[in-house]
Amino acid sequence: MIQRFDVGPRMSELAVYNGVAYLAGQVPEDASLDIVGQTRQVLEAIDTLLAQAGTDKTRILRAQIYLADIADFAGMNQAWDAWVAPGHTPPRATVQAPLADPQWKVEIVVTAAA
């Protein structure tokens, strides 16, 4: 059975199936923040969604990070490194891509064991 959370007309924020939690791309609430602040907000949103699925960041199977400007890589990593659980760093990819809102600097998608 597929469980969906925060279901909207276009998308769900989270789906859980067969012991795996699939999160939608998470973006910052406050686009006026710098890359560190935006990344922190996104990671907090990820923590909240993972908790809804009964899991946490130590069980992330992979992360996909989209940066509007790859020059923000170091700032994003500053927030990421402070957040990620030592010994539980997931496989990760980081790419530069235009985001849906030009004020967003970062979007992160994770998949985790539930």
C-alpha cells in the first residue's frame, strides 16, 4: 500500500512504499536568505517529513541537490556538513540547475529507508 502525506492537487510532499520514503524536492520558505540559510531551512523541512514517515536523516539512502548557482556549493556544504549525521553520510549528487522560483538557491530531494 502506498501512503501519501501532505497531498495537494499537483503533488504530495512524501510517499512511503515498501519501506522506502520518497520526498518531493524541498525548497526554502524564505527566499531572501543566503545559501546557508536557505539550505538550513530545506534540511529542517526534510527532517520534518522524514519524521512523518517514522524515519530520520541517518536512514537517507540518497540525496539529490540542485543549486541555482554552483558558486553556492561551499555555502550549501557548510549547512549540509553541520546537519548530516557523522557515519551516516548518504550517497549524494549536486548539480547546477535553474529552479522553479528564481529566488530559490537550493532544492534537495531525498529517499530514505522508512
